[in-house]
Amino acid sequence: MLRPAVPARFATVFLITLLLAPLISVTVPRGLAPLTIAGSIIGTVIFRVETGRWPVPPTRWMIIVGAFLIYGALTALWSIRPGQSLRQVWDLSYALVPALLLGTAVTGTSPLDDRRAGWFLLAYAAAVILLMLDLLHGLPIYQLMRGWPRHDLDLEGALINRNMVAMAALCWPACQVFWLRRHWAATALLPVAMIVLVMGGQSESAMVGLLIGLITLAVALVAPTLTRHLLGVGFVITFFATIPAMEWLYGLNLIDRGTLPFSFLHRIEIWHFASNLVFERPLLGWGLDASRSLAENVNLDRGGYSFPLLPIHPHNAILQIWLEMGFIGVCIAIAAGLTVLRDIGRLPRESQPVALAAFAGALAMISVAYGIWQLWWLGALFLSMLAIHALARQHRVG
């Protein structure tokens, strides 16, 4: 059966978006937000011009995205910052809707052939080299992009944490190219090399994500279907076990012992405080993006440290969804995650292991890293998974 012809200009726009993603990740990672939005809008419009039709997303995804945006807007009715909640819905709307259209167009046309996949590998390799040089020479790229600001040398590695997690997310499409070209050693060595590189900084989130992804890849190579089912069960359980697990961690009094890195100790205190707030409004939540306003200018002195009790987000996506959107938001999030796994299960069997690794790695990183509504972060995760799906739609790469 012949595949429909790939719209040439649409494929070019998608390729340019993917080529820029790793380079922006290591220079100005927040630029992933406008890159994803612009790439989605331009790509969708060009797809319409070339094919004469708009991409129509699957009904399941339209329901999930629509329910999320509608409920997010409704939370403004009881949010402590109604205007803030509505602004966040607007920001997410102009990112998620075009991304959904782009994703539909990409998965329906398979715009990444062998040559374009090779270019993505070159772009990712160039970004890795830039990141390595930045770490080795005192962050000259970081300083150049920010007007040469002075920074505390003790925090030097932490300054590029965003760069690290974005590159960790985009590692998996590069692995997919190697895997489908049957370069088995390169597939395994790339995430290992990235773990070593990330150790030169201070991003435990990127390190955990790569490690979890690598373990998942190893298991999925043997039993992809079982791995996908286990990830689905684990994903659901995680939403209901996260808060009890956080309270258990808090009960160990690790903060007073001071035996762990401060970033982790700080998270334990944040998670405990946010978990208690969840119990006050478990069904509806406090309102979309309300986390940043629940404990403004409130600091805690404990264990020899002084830190904000709840900075702009709780550093855990699952807890943030519980806190801001309650049980209803959790149901929407579970539906989204299970739908991603369902879509992975529809990929060719040989492409599923890397896709499952990317899913597991992303879940690990969003559990300890940035606020889940940050558009640059959503852009990195979206482009990573979309590139994997685009590659998988080819019968064979190489």
C-alpha cells in the first residue's frame, strides 16, 4: 500500500523546528516556547495550503484538551487569583491547540525520512558539543545570551538546569534514529553519555530522567507490551500514591539530619506543605496556577537552612495538578497519560521501546523539576514525543 505524498513545505517547516530545538535548548531554553508555538502555527497553516484541508485531531485528544482548558477556566471561579488562572488558560490555549493540530498533521504524513533524520542527529550532536564546552569553560554561552551577568560560581552548574532537562528530553528522538538504523550500541551509549555530561552540572532532574528512561528502554526491548501496561498501571498509581509517599518522606526528618542535597531537602518541605493544602480542597483544587500565590513571601528556617515554603510551583507535576485542579484535574491528566501510552502501543513494535523510555523519563523529570504549565518545558516534551512518532511512522530509517 502506497503512503500519501508528504507535503514538501510542511516537512521543511517541521524539520526546521526540530533542528532548532536542541540548539535553542542549550542557549536559551525558554525559547522552546515560541519555537513550538510558531512551528505549530506555521506548520498547520502550510499543511492546509498544501493539502487543501485542516488536520482534524482524534476525538479522544480533542475531548481531553477541551476538557482541560474548559475546566482550567472554570477554576477561576474559586481561584484565589482568578485573573492569573484565566491568563494561564489563555497561555496554554495558544500553545496546546496549535500543537495538537501539528501533531495530527505530522502523524498523518510521516515528514521525517532518512536524510532529515540524519540532520536532526547532527543538530543534536552540535548542541551536545556546545553544552559540553559551556560546562568546561565557565558558561560563556550562558553569559553571552544573558548579557554577561555576574553569577555565583557555587551555583554555576545549576544555572543551566533548564538546558540539561530539555536536552535530556530531546535525547530520545536521537536514540530513535540510531535504533531504527540498527545502531544498537549508539542507542544505549547516547543516554549514558548524556548522564555523564549532566553530572558536570547540578540537574538531578535530568539525571533521574535519563536513568529511568535507560532502565525502561532495557526492559521494553524484551517485553514492550508488558512494559507499556506496567507504565500505565504505574502512572495511575503514582497519582494516588504521591501524596502519601511525600508525607512518609517528611516523617523521616531528613531535613534536620542534613544528609541529603539541599535541593532535595527543600523539595521535601515544599511537598509536605503543598500536600496539606491539597486536603483542604481535594475535589476542585485551588485554581489553575494558584500555586505561586498560596504562600507568597513565606519562608521557613529549618535544619540550618532558610527557604521559601512554596515557591511558584511545588516541583512535582502530579502534586501541582492535585493542588491546583483537584481530583477532576487528576482524572483529565490520567486520561491524557493513558492516551499517550495507547498511541505508543499503535506504533510499529520496533519503535515502541524508545517511545516508552521517553515517556518514563519525562514522567520522572516532571515529578521533581519545573512547573508543569511552563510552555518551554511542555514544548520540549511535546517535540520529543512528536519526533519519535514521526520517525516511527517510517517503515524503516536507514
